[in-house]
Amino acid sequence: MNDYKTNVLLPAWIFEQAKDKEHLKQLVLEYMQRYPDYVVKSVKKKFAVCERRE
């Protein structure tokens, strides 16, 4: 099993709706459920930095 780092562009509404850092984290994790093979490692600028599992 190989892990690949990949960036997923997050939609603008996540940043608009987030009330604070914890809320942002919650919204990102909810959004990323659409990508079951991706594990979020961090958020940088408008991207979720993820590892993709194959």
C-alpha cells in the first residue's frame, strides 16, 4: 500500500461559513467524506493536504 500526498481544492463556502478554526476543521472533515480514500493531514491556504490510500 502506497501513500500519495495530494491537494484537494476546498470550496469557498467552507471558509465563509467557518466561525473559528475548530469549525473550519469540522467543515473540512465533513466535506472530505466525499473522498473516502483521502485522509486530511492539514489545511494550507485553500487546499486540504491529504494522503491518498490505494
